[in-house]
Amino acid sequence: MTYLNLPFQIPGYRIIRRLGLGGMATVYLATQESLARPVAVKVLASERAPSDDLVQRFEHEARTIARLDHPHIVSIFDVGRTSTGQIYYTMPYLPNGDLSGRNLRDSPERVLEVTRSLAEALGCAHDQGIVHRDVKPENVLFDKLDRPLLADFGIALSNSTEPRMTREGATIGSSGYMSPEQARGQPIDGRADLYGLGVVCYEMLTGETPFQGPDALAVALAHIEQPVPRLPVTRRVWQPLIDKALAKHPDARFQSAEELLAALDMVERRMRTPTPIGLTRWSMPLVERVVAVPRRHRAMALLGVILMAVAGLLALLPRTPERTATPDPTDAGMALPVLSEPALAGGVTTADAGANASAAAAASGDAIPPAADSVDPKTITREQRLRQATELIERGRLVTPAGDNAAARYLAILAAEPRQRDALNGIGHILDLLATQAAAAIADGDTAAAVTAVTGGADLAEHAKLTSAPAFTAFVEPIHRAVEAQLGRKRDPFDTSRIEPLRPLLPALARIDPKQARAVQDDLELPAKLLRKGGEFHDPNGPSMVVMPASRAMAGHVDHAFAIAATDVTRGAYARFVAASGRAPTRCRTSQRLFARSDGLGWRTPGFAQGDDHPVVCVSWDDANAYAHWLSRRTGARYRLPSPQEWLLAAQTAGAGTACGAANIDHSSRKPNCDDGFEYTAPVGHFAATPPGLYDIAGNVSAWIDGCAKRDGNTAGCSEHTFRGLSWRDDDDDSNLTRTGTSAGDIGYANVGFRLVRELPVGDPSR
């Protein structure tokens, strides 16, 4: 294979060819030699080097983005400097191209899919306080399964470094996709990203960006000054979403990715369902239909519109229908069982509702009919009920008050015509609106409003016998997505405060989505369950942990539950710590023997080959504590080295740890035919776990613990620290439970690593 001859080298990578060239950086295809895998390497150009301040912020933010774990975000593998000092980062090589090379104008379903994936990715980033600032088609790549992934967070900023996200006057981004506040160089937040996504969505639908001009300045001014353009008639169902996404002021836009996702659910619903008669607010204006007709046929089309208008006026002329003394018990003035429940009626009785409706009609000339005892429901035509339902929807009377709401009008039609299409579509529209209300309330933490909307929709669907219909599925989907957004937000698994507002919603949620209701219940009960019975969990950006309940076993008195890492800290995890903290390598020795080798040894070069999945060695007690403090800051939880009693309680689950094939130790002295396959360290998790789920608690490496073996008489400090357990160097003459060593806190050994404990809440958090 031919490799490029470049003026710089990147240790561990071989550059193959250039993939792309931008204003500030070049992207290369390279081979990561340690894993023999292709990667993309982005190198900032030296001839247009940014300021030192920007480089430092870029390095910091690239490491921040590396924490993001989402199926639609391209991850960052590594950040560093080339041999000539240029900053670079590496990421997966995605050979399927980017969004700018795709024509999706005739695929609105694919546009919906891509937009939804990007909105979810941005939601994940925003939850971490990260703003992308450059959402555009070139930064949307496709993986082998043709899934869209948001890439190039190289200019992203985090609120962990700058409270206002960007400096006054800085206009970083691409002009065609830049929000008005970004174009002005004003402070921005995640709503600027949602604006950029709106531009991308518009471009996918039409093939061009909404604002154009002869140069970047003209385009930026267009974003600030020009109104949002109209979509083609065939894509007008997307117009409300585009209008809100591209609002000039951030407060008028979608305030979160969850809101945008709820709007996408509405678009999907309208793409699948015909618009019901009478819902003029959502219908396509006839004049726009005429404009869409070719010029040579436009006169004939206009004549047709006029004739349709005349026919509509004739249909509105009053009739004298035959009257009957038998009232229709399903009409708007009567009590519908499902719509007179307190959850729907808000405590308003049927008689009150009828009286209120009559009073409102007398005062305002409203077209809503009075109560059933003064107007015969049989005199009301289907068309009148449809018009009344539309007016009630526009006034927000979806399912309340009892007897005076849009749902009652549609149900009255279905009582006489069970499959009447306009009424069914109208109920589907009400379910859409209730779902949007519920999703927004869940995102805002407004539990009462969420319960009302979910219960109202469930009652309506049951009364209309639609619980197995697509309309009900469309009602459930945005609510499900909103609940998942709350469950899926990265949080301390022992802190249920973020999902506690969902508890009152559980009875209503169980009616429409029993599986998700159980998942919410399980998440709420998880902390107490873990503390009582043990189990596995992990913090956001933290390692996999195993909970050890309080015990008075042979390890000694441990009167509290604690979590211990399932594996030793790996070489790859420690490398990320070093990259973030800049911690220098410590002194390392091959063993504790007097003449043990020490020259040139360190955690990167322990004297034998290791992969990123091997336990890190040649780290000191001080290094282990520094790593614990860094991880605590990164996750928000408190990590530390285990106490002697905690380590023993965990280690005793593996027994002595000397059985053949049970651990990575040297069996040659007593079991010469027992070869575990590893001369030095093994990848973590290679051998079987103990019953609680701990790997390599016996063997592979000894582990530093929080124990002092010898005090310094002059300073009252600790001069000798303790490590415990068997390592790859030890043989089965020793017991894992009794093997102990000591050392100064600033020296590492080629057979000693560490694993961490995570402190847990005291007591049962569910009480």
C-alpha cells in the first residue's frame, strides 16, 4: 500500500490519502497501527493556524465531545499533536459520504428519518451542555448501514468552559446554516443548532437553502432580515415546523430537541393521514393550488376554484330539516360516558356544560348549539358537526368541558356512521394535538398537564374503538419518545429526581404503553433494589460497577453498601485521563526485588506489549488517586480506592483464586501443564466473572487499596501504601486473599494496577 509523504508524522498512525480539504483543516484516511483499523484524521492546517486560545479550547472541547455516546454522533478516538505541533483528532472512517451528496427531495420519509436522527443527536449534545455551532449537510456522514451520524464537533463549545457559549463578536460557523444571533456574533445556545437543523431540513425538502446571496455577508444578512420562505405545495405539511425552526428570535423557536421531535411526530402523522373536512386551519389554500398549475392551464383552474366556492356558499344556506322529539344521546349537548369523566370534564357536569354553551352562544353569536333540551340533535347535519368541531379545536376545546368539545361532535357522527372517514380523521387530529401537549408537558415537568392529556387521549381512543388503529399508535409514539428522553438522559442512576415527576403519570401511561410504564417503575425502584440485593450499573461516562450490599462476612465489618468496578482500570481509560489532565508518567519498576529493572519503564512502556483493553500497570498509588479524583469530576459521583475491608469483601467471592484456568497467574511451579495463555497481562474480562460480576479480582494485576502500611514519623503522613491480590507474576503458592505488598506512593510496578470503588447513598433512596 502506498502512503503519503507528508512533512509531519502522527505516532501510531500511517497516513494513506487525503479525503478532503477545508478552510482550516485537512482530513486524511489513515491506519491506526495498534488496531489495524482505518480511521479519519483531521489536522488543522499550519498555514492558517488559529490562535493559541482557539487551539486550547478546541483541544479541550474535542475531549469533551469524546464523552458523547450516541448512535447518531460520530465519536472521537484520539486528540493530539503531530510531530510539527499541528493539532489533530481521529474518528471512525465512514466511506458512505455525507448528506450534501444526496438528493432526498422525492423522499420525504427519508427526510423525516434523517432530521429525527440529527435532532436526537443534538439533544444528546445539548444535555451535556455542548453546542455544535456548525450543523450542515457536509457534517452529516453515513455509516455502513446508511444511518446518519452528526460529525465535526471541532468548533463546538461547552458551557463547562464559557458560560455564554461563544465570545461576543465571534461568528464561527457556515453562513448558509447560521442562525441570526450567530451571524451577529452574539451569545448562542442549543437553539442555534436547531435553527441550523431547520435549514438542513428545508434543503433536503427543496434542494436549496432557504436564504441565498452572492457572498457570505449577503447570506448572513438574509438570515437576519428576510422572512422564512414558503415550501412547495407538495411539502406544505412541513411548513409549521420550518417556520418555528427558522424563527428569527431564539425564544420563538423550538426550545429543545424534544420539542422538535414532537413536531416531527406531528409531520409524520399528517403525511400518513388525509386532512379531515372542515379543518381549514391545516388545509392547503386553494389559491396556492392554482399557482402550482402551469400557466397555460391556470385560467381553467381559477374557474374551477370559483365554482367550488359558489358550491360551498350554497351548502351553507339554511335548511328546514324534519324535526323529531327523540334526542340523540351521543350529541354534543348530552353526556358521553368517556368524556364526562373528571379527568376530561374537569369537574364540569353535563348540565353545567350545556348551560355554559348556551350562554356563550347567546353572548357571542357562537355557532355552537345549545343544550339538547332546546335543540333537537337530529336537526344537526354531519357537515355542521364537522364545522363545529373545527371551531372547538381552534378554541382549544379538544375533550373538555364535558359535552362542549370537538371530540363529542366527532363521536356523535360515529354513533350514526361508525366508519365515517372525516370524523375518524378528526379524532386522529385531536389525538395528535393531545400527544403534542402531553409530550411538551413531560419535557417541561408539568405532570398534571401530562396526566390530563394522556388520560384524555386514552379515553377518547377507547370510546372511538381506535386502540388498535394507526391513529392510536401515532398518539402513543410522541409520548413514548418524550418519556424515553427523560429516562435516557445521562444521570446518576441513584438520583431519581429527574424521573420522579413521571411517577404520577404511571397509571395513565400503563393504559397506553404498559411496557414503558414498567420501565419507568423499574428505573424508579432501581436504587433501592441495588442497595438491597446488589447488581450492575454505570454512571454517565463512568465504568461498569457492581454493587456489594452491606455485609459482616469474613472480610470484616462492612456496614455500608458500595460499588466496585467490574474490571481493573484499563490502559485505554488511563490514556484518556492522561490526555485530559497532562499527568506525567511515574517511576516504574519490574518488581519489588532489590535489583529490579526500572530504566525506561512507564505505563506506556511497561516492558511488554499491551492493548488498550489490558489493565494499566506502572501506575503509582498517587496516580490511582489522581485518576479517581478526575473520574469523580467527570461523572459527578465520588470515586476512590477501596478500603482493605471493601477489597476483601469483593475478593472473597473468587476464593483463593488459584484454580487452573480461573485467573491469569503463573501456575508453572505446581501445575506445569496449566497454561492460561498469557505470559504477561491479559485483556480485562477474559476469564470468568465471580457471581457478583467481578472480573480478574484474582490474578492479572495486584491492586492498590486505600491502606497505609507505614506512617512517616516526622510528618504523620503515610510513607508506605498497600496493594493486594495476585498478579500475572505470582504463582499459586500464594492466596489471593492474603497476598499483600507495600510501596512508596510515587512508585509504580509492572504487575500492579488498580480498580475503583464508587460511594453510594446511605439507606434506601426510595423512602
